[in-house]
Amino acid sequence: MIRKGSSDLYIMSTFQSLAQAVIPAAYYFQNVSIKVEPGALELRIYDYILAILDQSISPKIKRQMNVASMAKSTAQLLDNGAVSLMQSGENINPLTVSGFPFGGPFTYLSQIDRLKAISLIDRLEINKKHLSLPYKDNLGLIKNMMDVLKQLTLFGFYSEWNGYGSSAALSPEHRRLEHFPLGWQLTQYPGPSYAYRDLRGFIAFMPKKGRG
């Protein structure tokens, strides 16, 4: 689900950096070599997050709320938190634009500082004057969305979604598992157990009391 255009590249970069921050790739030694366990960025979990955000509000409600893109509004909210973190001087590492060149301030932060920015937003320690709809004057939604973003990343990573491969962008009834999902391997989940017919015993008729 690659988006094109400057706005779409901005959104994509922002959510790529979000996914990387929540579940980064893992590096560990195995014998004499280094093994890399893919994280949410490598498994393209940002596509899952964007798909859910795109579907979270119906077109009719978007028009009523004057919200063109929930994903873009959320990316701008993450940037708001990043700017607040920078202005407070609480970011641990220096800024960089090499990782996600099409993104905004949130993508300039290191992985740990992106998580700190999310915590700052969750505590509402941000500039509330420059929030875009639907977050403007809706502090409850802001706090809820910070939980949702982390949950969606986890859902996408540990569910069957990344196993759908090329069919992931299709409607649910047309999706097919193309490979065993990494999240299932990591959690040692054996996969779904499909139902089948089997004898479960015999029907027993119990006489009612009071009848001879």
C-alpha cells in the first residue's frame, strides 16, 4: 500500500518511524554471526496502522468533522509532541533526518525519543493551540489515540496480518495466508484450529419426575 505525493510520503514516513519506535528490530549474536529479528518497520506494520486509521471514520463523519485524513491529522499530532519534546530539551539523542527523509519533526527523533514524545502527548504536555481536527478541543481523543497507536502496532505485528503478504490490501474475504506470520513464530502460536465433525456422544432422554 505505497502512497504517492508529498503529503502521502509525509504520512508514510511518520508512521514508519512510529512502527520502528514501538517494535524495533532485534539484533543478537548466534554462534559467530549477528542475527536480525525483523521489527514492525521491516514487516510493514505501518501499512496495517494506516489501513485501520483510514477506515476508523466513515466518509460522512469526516465531512461533518471537516477531517480529510485521520492519518495526516495523527501524523501532525505526533509532530506536535516531537516539537514540544525538543523545546523542553528532554530529547536524549541529537536529531537526524537520514532515516525518514520525507517525515516531519517526529521522524527526526531517535527511537527512544519518539517514545518520549508519545508519552508527552499522552500527558497532554503539548501546544494545544495548533492542533488540527479532530484533535482540536478533544483532549480525550488525543489520550485515547496514543494508546491506539501502540495497540495497533502490537496487533499488526503479532497477528496474522503480515502473513497475508500481497493479499493484505484486499478485503478480508479475499485475504489468504501466504506464509506463516513471524508474530506466531515468536509466540509459538501453532495457527488456527479448523473445526471438523466428530462424534460427541449420544443424545440421552431423561424421564420427567412424577410420571410412572
